[in-house]
Amino acid sequence: MKKSSLLLGLLLFLAADVHAGKGVDELIVYSGEGRTGPWGKNLAIFEDTSGTMALEQVVALGAFVPSHDPVPNLGVSRSAFWVKASLVNTAVDNPPVLLLDYPEIDEIDLFVVANGKVVYERHAGNLRSLDKALQNSPAFSYPLDIPYAGMVDIYARFQSNKQLQVPLFIQNARLSVTQMLHRNLFMGGYIAIMLVMVLYNLFISISTRERQYFLYSFYLIAVCLAQVSFNGYGAYYLWPGLPEVNAHASLILTVAAMFMAYEFMQRFISLYRFKPGLRWVKRVVYGTSIVAVGMSFLGLAVEAYSVIQAISTSLAAFILYVSISITRKGYRPARYFLAAWSVFVSGVIVFVAKDWGLLPYNELTKYMMTIGSSIEVVLLSFGLADRINVLRKEKDRSQAEALRAAQEKEQLISSQNAELERKVAERTYALQASNDHLKQTQSQLVTAEKMASLGQLTAGIAHEINNPINFISSSIPPLRRDLTELQEVLQAYRQAAEGASAPVDVRALEKQIDVDGTVEEVKDLLVALENGATRTSEIVRGLRTFSRLDEDELKAADINECLRSTLVMLGPQFRDMVEVEYDLADMPMVECLPGKLNQLFLNLLNNAVHAVRKRHGDSGGVVRIGTRLHDGMVEITIADNGIGMDEKVRSRLFEPFFTTKDVGEGTGLGLSIAQGIIDKHQGRIAVNSTPGIGTEFKITFPALIAKQWAKSA
């Protein structure tokens, strides 16, 4: 024992003598005990502003400056920092383990130098691929193979785009394993708490359909992932081997947690209800954060980290301010939120104070932000549970108010209904009277249209019948005269046959009368009378065919005959003025309303004659009439070369009372009635017209009408 003590004393003396120019404080002595440190005051630091110097250059330069902090805080910088320490191993069988207990370092280069040579070298960091064979935990922990009584110089290069600290510890291997186990248990417990709260709030969100619980669940996920990333578990377990993800993970997860915290906060404490003028804060926070994330991806990671630090600090202060302000107004949910947020902010303050050296670096201060986050989650869950009661009370109150309002509205509606029923009754009576008057007027107009058609027929028939009757009347006097003369000749023959005393010279009388000529004249007069009677009979038959305007029963009819009879009736109006061209196919007898079709044809032909005479006068007008049977449908075409119609007139063609004729020439009901007749036959009418060229009407309806239609008709 005495020999070992003497040997140890000699070793320390020699080490002190070797490092006499550097100061004994730089020497770290490891004697096999548990965790020792932090050894920040035993370190010397050199700042490489270029970030490119190699170990040989740094050693040759020898510009290290002693550190005065247990945990050196190197800030946020683009520089690379080198630290140097000398380690003496006085443990016989328990080699030392170097622990750099700060997982948020982008690049770590560790060199162990003995007798001027590098005997141990490791390269790690968040921006480098993870080799789990060399790093068995999220912490940067490295076993050092230093023999008993051996002394080495340790050089380490650190570079990071985020806050850089150097909490350096020396511990034995057993404590290293135990500490790793405790760390994993702590983080596992934290993740379990967060996961349980996420599932619980998702269940509440689905049950109550409250969006706040849904947002809170995502807030918990964002906070949990951010804490996992800060403690190195993200890079080690979630995305190992993806340094490009790890380079931006902490920044992005911090921004996501900020966004979710703001969204949840503004709804939970009804921010805009109490502070409507603060809506601009959200736009500023979100916009600046998104810009910072973009800066990180553009290679400005240091600047982006500084911006996010400023935003997160400002947002935390802002949320604390509005929570206090709304709590003072007596809003109950704000009290829970203020308590929870105060705990979280307190944890952040302790964590930052540890980074700035205001508080000692230990297990409590290192995990204070994570602990504060856990307590915040629990307190907010209590607040959300209490909010269910608040919502229930508000719902009961709103239901009572709604019931009272509904009762008041019911009374008002009852009185309004009574007044409305009275007005409806008055209006109904007035509408009924107006409807009766309208029906009467409509009936009178339809009757007037029928009478106008009958007036046209009467004029035409009178003219048509007058000609044969005049001819018959003018033939009767000469026929009577001829018969008288023939009677005189016959009487003369009788007297001669009876031997009259003074007989008449029959031959002379025959010669005087010209019996042969008189007989021929009588024959001609009889033929003329027969022709006149035949013509009169045809007119009467055509009139009988046409004059069924009021029949409403289906009958078998010849469509061609209906058209011909209509032309007979209209003949006097355009005979020798308008040329009629026929294209009538052989048609079977079809079931229809013949009288209605005659009225339809009369209106269309009358319009066609009017159009061609308006354009051509008394000569040059042509009306073409065609019929055919196609696919079980009767097709009737009536075309003319009249004045035609433009689109404006064609769009209003079947409107009641619309007419282009001069006043007194038409009522405007003809085509409206024609449309009704076609609808009654389950048909359709198409119009094709060009101004200055002419118009064509095409009527189509079924050749055979079903019995069920006949019954409904």
C-alpha cells in the first residue's frame, strides 16, 4: 500500500513537472471512482474561426486559453472549437470512460495522444452517420484504453450550428452502463406519459367532438418529439443513419411545437374573445418561423437557430402575458393554463440558466425542461377535464336560454301565423277571383280565336258557294225560256194531231224557234247546273270534314284529307296568288282529334300565306306541304318562302298574345293554341326560319296513340 502511494505521488509529481508551463489545474486525475466532473475548468480552449484546421496545426499553434467555467458555454457560432485536457489514470483495473453529456453537437472529433502519437480517434455528431458499434447510447460516451499510471493528452474538436456546450465527465464503465439505463428509463417514462395523454385526449376528442382535445394531442406529439430530439434519442432510434434529417429535426420540431402550442392556447383560453386585437401576433410568429426554417435549408443554420431562439422566447413570454391577463378577468380555463405554462416556463428557465452557468450542471437541471413539460401536460389535462364541466354548464345555460328564446319565438310565431292565415285567406280569395276572371278571359280569347277562324271560313265558304249558286241562278232563265219554246212546238204538234180548225205551221214554228239549237242549249244548261251542284256538294262535304273544331274524342282520320279540306276552306284567300306544292305520301288512318288538327293546319297555313304575301305580294309566293310516316311517327311539314323570322321572334313564337301582325290582323293566340293541340297529341313542333328566305314548321306525333293515353285525354 505504501509502495502504491509512493508510486502515485511520484506520478503526480512527474505529471505536474511535465505540465509546469500549463498549470496543474489542466491535469485530470482518474482513480477508478464513479462519475467525476464536469471538468470544464481543467480544459483549455482554442477557437478555429475558419473551421478547417487539423489536429497537427492546432497542436503546433498552441494557442489554447484556459477555461474558467465547469461547463464551457461556447454559444452559437460557425467556428470550430478545440478543447485540450490531460488525463492521468491511477485506476488499476477499471479503465476510464469519457462522457460528453450534450447530444446536440453537430460534429465531434476526439483524439487521444500519448507520447506525441494519436492512439485513439473517434468521429461522431448529428451531421455524421451513426455507427452503433462505436456509440452504444444516445450520449457521446467513449471508453479510453489508458494503462495504469498512464497519462494522455485529449484533444476534441466541436462544431455546431446550435448552442454549443462542453459538459465533460470522466466515469468508470459500470457507472456508464448504469447511467445509460437510468437515462433510458427516464425518457421511456416520459414518452409513456406523453403517449398515454395523447391517446386519452384523442379518445376525448372523438367522444366530445371538441377540436381542442384534437389539437392538444398533436401539441403533445410535437413536444414529445422535440424533447426526444433534444436528448439525442431521435438521431439514435428514430432516424439513425440520416444526418440530413437530424440536421433540421430539432429546428422543425421546435417550430411545430410552437405552432401547436399557439393553436391550442388561443382556443383553450379564448384568446381572440378577450384580446381580439392580438391576431397579428400569430401571423408574425408563423411567418418568421417559416422563414427561419427556409434559412436552415438554405445553409444559414446558425442564423436560423438564433431567429428561432428569439421567437420561442418571445412567444413563451407572450403566452405567459395573455394567460395572466385573461386569468385576471376571471376566465377559469385560463387559470389552469397559466399554472401549467408557468411550470413549463420555469423548467425552461432552469434549463437555460444551467446553459449560461447560473445554475450547476446536474441531472436535475439537465432534464428540467423535460420534467417541466411532463408536469405541464398533466396540469393541462386537468384543465381540459375541468373544461368538460365548464362546457357542460355553458351548454345547460345555452339550452335554457335557447328554450326561453324558443318559447318567446313560439308565441311570436303563433300570433304571426294567425295574422298570416288571415292575410292568406284574403289573398287566396283575391287570387281565386283573379283566377276565375283569368279563366273566363282565356275562354273568351280562345272562343274569339275560334270565331276568327270560323269568320275566315265563313268568308271563304260564302265566296266559294256563291259562284256555283250564281251560275245556277243565271242558268235558270234561259232554261225556262228554252223549255217554253219547246213546249210551244210540242203544243203545235198536239193541235195538228187532233185536226185543229186552224192548224199552226209546225215546220215554220220549228224553224223560227230552232228546235235543235234549243235542245243543245238545254243540254248545256243541264250540264252546267250539274257542275254547279257538284261543286256545291264538294264545298259542303269539305266544310263538314273541317268543321269539327270542338270535338275532343279520338277518331281515325286521314291526315292528307284533313290538309286538303283545310286548303279548300282557305282557297279563296290565295287562289291565283300563292302556289301550293304538295308532297303527300300514302298515309294510313291514324287516331287523332281531326277537328283540332284542322284548326292547327288552318293557323299554320294562314300564317304561311300571310308571310309569303307580305314578301311577294300577289305573285311569287310558294307554300309547300308534305307528309310522311317515319319510325311510327307522323311527320307534317308546312314551309314557305316568306319573310322569315329572326332568333328574337322565334324565341317568343309560342307565347300567348305575341304577334308580328298589325293591329286587327291577329290575336297572338294562334300558335299558342297550336302548341296545346300538339301537346295533346303527345307530339312536338320544330321551327326553322331564316329572315328573308322563309320558314318551315315540322310537326311530329305518334301514328298510333296508346289506349291509356286515350283514356287520360
